Amino acid sequence: MRRLIVVGSVTGAPGVTTTALALAVVWPSEADGGVRPVMVEADSSGGDLMIRFGLPSAPSLLDVAAAARQPYPGSLLGAASELPCRVRAVVAVPGRGPCREAVRLLAGEAGRRVLLGDEHDRGTVLLDVGRLGEDVEPLLAAADRIVLVARGGAEPLTHVSACGLDADAYTGRVSLAVVGPCPYPAEEIAHTLGIGSVVFLPWDAKSVAAMNSSRQGVLRASGFRPPPLMTSVRTLARRLAAPPTDEMGTADVDRGRVLVQVPGVEESGW
């Protein structure tokens, strides 16, 4: 079965879709035997990628949700589009009503079977759920890893602390991406929130703009002196792809959370 990684936020719009896109761009091929990941927009408030990349007639999350009702729903990959940044993505329509119903169906048992595939399917699904809510709780329970994305101020970090994720239920599976200027040192945040590991992802406006460009081949994610954002996101991707005891260490698994800090991000870029 496929690996499922849920990417979401507790409040606001701190850059969940951009984070999921970046992870898909740099996902290590050796993690899944060369199988490329699939990003799925499953935000109840509506999708962004269909308009951003000009895909009005592309298959969408609605097709996946409708197929999940069928006795033989087919493959998730049948609804994936190829984005200019070389990411396979199942996009969502920009509408709250239809997307909310589609996410509800996706979170059901039949929808989760479509996401995860059968025992012969390999690869990783990066599920962009936007803001966390009751509708995605079954998806959180089924996820191999969860990446929470939040801004770096006191209020957003307090919301993360109080978001209600059961520490015992999600031990070793939760990472936190702190987006934007943060006045607190990594050690203080780690101690306050009970986080075992800190990875810094520097802000890189050029990489974000290239990732969201409609032109093919604009984004440079590897090679000699790759962009700093891509380098750091690759480190995060490798941690997410590895078994908990391999990359995170025993102490990280015991403490149950990983912090990823992304300083200096402007809201308009994410």
C-alpha cells in the first residue's frame, strides 16, 4: 500500500499547499523504488491549483470522490495531472460546497482505499487538507506522517499546542512546519511544545515563484548549489520517508513530534 502523509494547518493560511508541492518536488526516489509521489488537494474550502496552473478541464478531486462510491473505483493516478513543476497532482475545484462533500467521501472507508491503493500499489500520497477539521480526522488516523504548518508568532504556536491532537495516538508521526519570522529559538520551541528535533527551512522567494510558474522547467531543485529551500525541504522529505527509528531517533519517537521552522516567509508568496 501507499504511504500517506497529511499536510495541514490549525488556523489561517500559512502555506500548506506550497509545503506539499515542495515536498512532492524533492521527494527522494529511493524511498519508493522510483515511484513518484502524488499530491492530492483535499481542502474542504476549495482548491487553488486548478486556477493557478490553468487546468479547468482536468480530472479533479470530485472525480476521485465519485469513483470511490463505485464497486471498482479505479486508480487514484487516473485523476492526476502533470504540473509544470514536474509534480503529479489531483487538483480540486475552487468551491467550498463540492469540495467539502468530496473530502467527506474521501475520508470514508472507500475513499481511503482509493488513496492507499491495494497491497501491490507503491509510492507516497501527499494529502493537502488545508485547515484541519472534524471532516479529516479519519485521514489523520490513517496517515503514516502528519505535517502541521503554522506561522512563527506566539499566537499561532499556541494554537498548535492546543489543537487537540492526541499525543499518544500520534506519537512519532507529527511534524510542525513554522512559517515566517519567529522570535523564539528552536530550542525554546522544542522544549515548550515537547518537540524532539528541529529542521530549518529558509525562505526562498525565487523557488516559490518558480514552483508556481506555468512555464515548464523553471524550477531548479537539484544540481550544483541547489536553491536553499529545495535543499532544506529535501532534508524534511527524507525524514518523513524514513521509518521513525531510522531518521528521527528513539528520543524523537518517544516525544512524538518534530518541529520544522521556516523563517522569513511573506504571506503573499505562500
